[in-house]
Amino acid sequence: MSSDAIYITAVISGIITVILVITFLYVRKHSEKWTIMSFVAAGIFGIATVAQVALAAAPAGSDGEGPSSTPTPSVAPIASSPTPEDLRYQLSSSPGGTRTVKVTAKASGEPEPGLTYWFILEVDWGDGNVDYYPRRKMTGRSTSFDVTIPANAETKYPRNGRIYGLDSAQNSQAEDLLTRQGPSGVNDFFEEAIGQPVSDAVKLPY
């Protein structure tokens, strides 16, 4: 039984009790027997009223109407995974033979989606003009490799190496330029730096 229904019942019982008391007082003048019966009935209704009020004040039982006493389980916060750093290379070089330099590339971080990584040879012609030759596609892992220049290449000009991240269109260009390189290479380099650098420049000691 809900609390609202119990309260309504208690109020109605109280009203009936009051009416009975008034009636009892009225019939008291006419019959002592009726007076005794009236007070007995009034007592019964009074007890019923008190019982109804007590029920209304009592907490709800297990009939599903009261709030559940089951404690809400605590949920541990989900630990977020650390964001991996973007791929970076640390380059070093050493002489590897005639017109050959050995390059060591130490990788850290994760490749960025949509980028292909290239080792690009930078030739400074000393007049403010620098050409950029794509020489090797990188795998995203640490590796060592040789970088050789043609036999007729002039070694007095400084050469540096750097790794760049190229997008899809730039990667296609680099692949095409690589196939053109050789002793008589024509249009086999980028005229300007391309993509985004992911390493510092390293000097190539030819």
C-alpha cells in the first residue's frame, strides 16, 4: 500500500472518529447503553487511525515501491593510452669507400598516416642553389645504408642528407625522380625542399 493511500485512509478515519464522538455525545442524553457502545466504537476507530499513521510513517518494504538499498557498484576510470609520438630519425654518417658514405638512421615514434618517408640528398652548389635528390625510401625503422654519388660527380660541393615525410603525390614524384638518376640523369631532383622534415641534416663526408 502506498504512503499517499495510507494518509488518505488515516484522514478519512479521523473524520469518521470526530463524527462518531459528536454522535456519541448526542445519544449520551438518551441511553447509557448507547453511550458505552459509542465510546467503544470511538476507541476502535482511534486505534485504527493511529495504526494507519504509523504505517504511513514506516519505510517502504520490499514490495518494489521503495528505493533500492543495494549499493551502486563503483566503476573504475578507464586509463587513456598515451599518444605515440610522430616518427623522427636521428642521423649519423661515416666514410664508406670511394664516393660512398654510410648513413645510420635511428628511428623513434610512429609513422604518420598518409606519409611516406624518404632520405633525400641535398647538394649545395655554392651559389645559393640547392638541389634535392630522393635516394632511398625509408621503412619507419632504424637502419643503415650506403649513399653513393656518380663517378663524375664533383665532390667539392657540400652534401647533406635529411629524411622527409612526403604525401601521396610527392611520393609519386620521388619515385619517378629516383628512376631517372644515374651518370646522365636529367630532371632527377626536386628544385626545392619538399614535404616535412623528420630529421636534422647530416653532413655526408665524400
